[in-house]
Amino acid sequence: MPDAALRLKNLAEQLLGAPLPVRLRAWDGSEAGPPGGPTLVVRNRRALRRLMWKPGELGLARAWVAGDLDVEGDLYAALDQLAEFIWERPEDAKSLRDSLREPEFRAAARSLVALAAPFLPPPPPPEEMRRHGRLHLHTKGSDRQAISHHYDVGNDFYELVLGPSMVYSCAYWESEDSTLEAAQRDKLELIARKLALKPGMRLLDVGCGWGSMAIHAAREHGVTVVGVTLSQEQAAYARKRIAEEGLTDRVEIRVQDYRDVRDGPYDAISSIGMAEHVGSERYLEYAHDLHALLKPGGRLLNHQIARRPQADESTYSVDEFIDAYVFPDGELAPVGTTVALLERAGFEVRDVEAIREHYALTLRRWVANLEAHWEEGQRLTSPGRARIWRLYMAASALAFERNRIGVNQVLAVKTPEVGTSGMGLRARDWR
């Protein structure tokens, strides 16, 4: 009688010390666990070998990307239940070392090894980031490689996920009934108002993506824009859009590291969803560089994802799945750390707006776009990459909803020594 699912369920519960919250189906057709709700599908024995050779999140990620693991039913519900079971275990939960001291667990582990045979390590999926040398150095070369890994996966694929706005950052929702395109337009306009953009000004858009902020600023506010990105595909797409809009005389897109921009001063700088790539070791340098590129009285709008602070910040580590498959070398910091570093660089921070719930709404719309065009999405990139994007966007939506991570717009001014900030007396008077 097929019993792989029951054996897997028993081992998981022995290891983690809690009942399995989802139903489990194994490659032999057997099922175990609570009926109803989502089902975790272990499609083949290779999934077990991945977990044995890379226990923890990276092994799970490889199995998911390769299609060895899947979820049938509500993905959000499955992730919500499994998050507490696997990723958010209480501090007093048994460790693997503790479990291995128990005869029952060792017997179950031996059974699992037999179940997973032949016991050879499967190669990582081709979508996994291949690195050379030390991690998280954030040199210009390593940053260029990391950005290319994430963004140079096909503009057509991003069109399918992001929709016509082609904005890959948190939208700004007037209501949950708004369209994604309207919410993204409202976000761009909010940033333009915070920067007090006016005809004749120069805007530097750091990490300009597919050119949406640059186009909006030039078309709606009459400014001259320089957008910089490390992605060749983004730059080509943005230039095409700009030409179609008739804005080539006002918008320049460069494939350039922000550290190499030398033609300041600018009246304003927007950095939207880019600073997460900078890294903690380079963040003060980033803040100094942007401060130097602004004219006195110039404004910076820094739109950035933040994590919750930890009691011991030295224990912070980058999520293995995100690092290997989504944003290589990306790092999150608490918003207080970001504000402090901007101030150390000489900025006066004038406003911080938390828009965490807005990102959850945005991500759910992106997931819906991908799921509605699932076959096309796989064709435009690869089945593995489509699975990566679906998982990370759905998991991120839940993380924003549960206040595990947030996103903030920080408005800062290069206030001159005389103290004239150029800001209105009333709060959030952006003129």
C-alpha cells in the first residue's frame, strides 16, 4: 500500500514538533494530513534529496523552482500556514541536532534516506544565481551581475506581470477597487509632488527601471530627466517608450552605475525601489553620493522596503530563497537605520510615509496577472522562473500584510547651512 505521504508527514512532525498544517500528497499517490484546504504536492523523490543535501530554505526553494514541490489550492493559505510551521518556529522549538538524539527521529530519518534513494545531490535549477568570490561586496561588477540576473529576464514577461504601467514598485491605492494602472500613476504623481517638480528642473532617477517615473516627470511636470539603470534590457525598453512619447529631448536613459554619475547638480533625485540593492556596507556611500549630486535645497525621495529591527542586528541574514533566485545580494534595513544614514550623509529628513498595506495590494495584483496568463508567462521566460516570481510575490504579499516587512517613502532635503529648506510650514505641504 502506498504510504510515502504518511511517512513524510510523520518525519516532518517529529522534526518540527507540531502537526502538519496542510495536506500532503506524495509521488506514489498517497495522501496524509488534514483534509480540505491547500495540498503540498511532493512530485518525486528528488525533492527529498534536495532537502537532504541542502536542509532548510534553500533546499525547499530548489525543489519548488525545479517543480519537484508544488501547491494545489490557495497558495496564499498554504504559505500562511507553512510560514509558522517552518520559517517562524518558536525559539524553544527543537533543533535538528536535538532531534537527532532521539531514537525515533533517527529511525525516521533512516527511512527517509531509503525513500529518497538513489542518494545523489541533484544539480541546482538553472535559474539559481551563480556567484564567483565573496558575497555582498556590492562592487560595481557584482551589482551589475545581480541586477542583470533579476531584470534581464525578458521585457515581455514583465509586461505580463506589471501591466501597462511597467512600474516595479509599490503602487499607491486610493481604494482597493482602483486599477493597478491608476494606483501606479498616483504613486508617480505623489513622488513628483513630494519633489515639487516644476518645468525647467533637472531630475535624476536612480534605478529608473523601464522609464515610467522619467516619462511621468517629463510629460506631466516639464522637467529634464536623466535615468540610470544597470539593466541593458530595461534601458532599451525605456528608450523605446520615450521615443514613442516624443520625449527624447527631455529624457536620457543611461546604462550607468549611480556611483559614476558626474553631471550634477540636480534639482531633485528619485530612488524608487533601488536602495534595497545597495547593501548595508555601501549605504552611507550611497547617501553621500546622492547628497553630492543635489544642489543646495534639492530634494531626495527614497522609496525603500524595510524589515523589522532585530534585538541583535548582528544576527541578520539574507533570505536564502530571495538571495539565490530573486534579488541576489539584496539587503533590507529597518527604516530607522535608513533615516539615520541619510542624516549622517548631511540630509535633513522631512517626512517618512509608511505605505506597507499598499505593497500587499500591489503584489496580489501582480500575482493575479501572472496566474491569469500562466502558460504564456512560462513561455516568455522559463517554467522555473515563472514559479520563482509567483512564489516570491505571493509570499511577499503575506509578509507585508503581517507586518513582517514594510515600505517607506523618505523625503529628505539637502538643506543649506543657512537653514532654508524650501519646505512649507504645514506638514506635507510639498510646494
